[in-house]
Amino acid sequence: MSEDDKLIDLNAERAKRVHELNDKRLNEVRQAFEQAMPLGKVKKKSKSKPKKR
């Protein structure tokens, strides 16, 4: 039983590692996209009365 405690689930560890790599790649792409096309601050529309003609 003591040996069973030391066993590592390789499939679970690999899945975690792949997930971390995918997150890292996603963050890199997101940062590159933000540099290429930065998101501007949202401008609030004024709620003025329409012009009378």
C-alpha cells in the first residue's frame, strides 16, 4: 500500500501540463492581438435632445 501512495497518475499530470501550455499560448496570442489592435476606452454617448429643424 505504501507504494500505491507514491504512484503518480501520468495521464492527469500530462493533461494538466497540456492545459497550462494551452493557457500560456492563449495569453501570448491575446497580448499580441492587444498590441496590434488595442481596445480603446468605451465612449459614453451623450443623452442630449435631438436638434429641432
